[in-house]
Amino acid sequence: MNVPPDLAATVAAIVEEGSLDAAARALQITPSAVSQRLRALEAQLGRVLIVRSRPARATEAGAVVVRLARQYALLAHDAAVALGLEGPGLARVPIAVNADSLATWLLPGLEPVTRTHDVTFELRREDEDRTVALLEAGTVMAAVTSQREPIAGCTVTALGDTIYDAVATPGYSARWLPDGVTPQALARAPLIDFDRADDVQSSWLRAQGVDPTTVPRHYVPASEDYAAAVRLGLGWGMLPPLQSKPGLEAGLLLKLGEPRLRVPLYWQQWNLRSPLLTAIRDAVVTAARAALPPERS
């Protein structure tokens, strides 16, 4: 059974824009036309594709259609470029990425692609343990993830390891860790988490023999702001070298000790023969491997 590209694109627009009315504006058609297209495709497939919530979201079947719509659009763009057609238009490529990669090496990696390809990026920030869920749902075409095993229909390329060191300011250490980095002091010393799903600081505490569940903590859900909060002395936190090195060299930060935590990262993307996706993958891999140490075997 064929799914017409215009009907698939309508379902994708509803999910992307959050409602039928917003999708109508994006597609420059009437809300009635959007509703008719959705009903027609649901009748053709015999499945409900959209949950009429606020915002609207795709059902499991709808996610398959959204993914198909994005594949149609990508392949159409590649074909237009290959045929040398005038004004092929911008290809939009949604990518899921963890906050630390976004704040450090990813953007410099993507920038060269914008100079050689007619493309815009939509970056979805998510924890590296959860980015593949967006890939599976068809929300993104590629993801920086900690998952080594490829999900169905995707390829995987190793990027390297993100390393995290526990650091704090000298003033913070003097106040909260006056007798050294002991389990007793760490149990009382405030730390900084990215969000409530962040387990990096808790993993380091457990390695010190400290129960992390009772430790006071701040939540700062943006990578640059998180690093700034550590540099200001609100608490201690785990920072990658790209964010901690200047402060350590200037004596504005101190390492609290081992272990260094390593999080291996991978690039997963749809398994399509697309020159654009290939160019993006090559640029991302080059940037990551220049910034990150290789994965430990």
C-alpha cells in the first residue's frame, strides 16, 4: 500500500506544529483540508495516526508515517540537487543531541555543512541515554547517543568518549571540604545536577562510597549555565575538559579526585543512501574525533 507524500507530509506537519490549525498555516492550506487529508490517510491505513491532544502527538503508527514523510522530503531534496534543478529549497534535518556535545563540539562540526549544502538544522536537546527514542519515533533523522547497538533502520558510527572530572572552586572547597574530599564532607556538600535524570554526579558519589539520595543539589538545565554555576561556586559538578580546562589552568577550579567518568558516544542515523546525510555524518564524526578521546576498547 502506497502512502502519498502529501498525506504523509500533512501528518508530519501536525506533529511538528502541534495542532491541525498550526499545520494548516505551515502548509498554507485550510484547517479543513488538513483534517480531510488526515482522515483520508487514517481510513486508507485503518489506523489512528494522531492523538488529538495539546500538543497533538503521533500514535505508534503515526510515528512511522512521520518518519516516512521526512524520508520522502530528504530524498526529494537529494534528487533535486542531483538533477541540478533551480532552487531545490532548504532540506530540514532534525538531530537529537545531548547538552554537553551541543555546547562544545557539535556546532563547529555542523557549520561547514551549511557552506556546502542547502540545509537547515533543528537540534533537539536530550540526554544521551534518551536521544534514540526520538530517532525511533521518527522525530529526528540522526542522534548523538550513548547506545552502541543500532536501532532498526539505522547505522552507527563511534564518536569517542566524553570525559567528566569532578571539579569545584577553591572557595567552595574551603567552605564545604575543609578537611579534604571525604565521604562525610561530600554527604553534606551541595552538588549541581543538570536535571532530575542526570546521574553523572550520583555515579561519582557512589564511587566515593556516598549515598547520593540525601545530598543537597541544585538543578541547572543548560550546559553553559551549568558550567557557569560550578565556576561561581554554587556547588561541585562533573565537567568535560573543554569546559573545565581554562578554569583549572587559571586556578579558578580544582579537581576533587578520581574517578574520571567516561561516556562513550555514537552517531546513529537513518540508513538511507543520501549524500546530505553522508556529508553530515562525516562532518560530525570529524569534529567529534578531534574533540573527544577515542572510545576505550
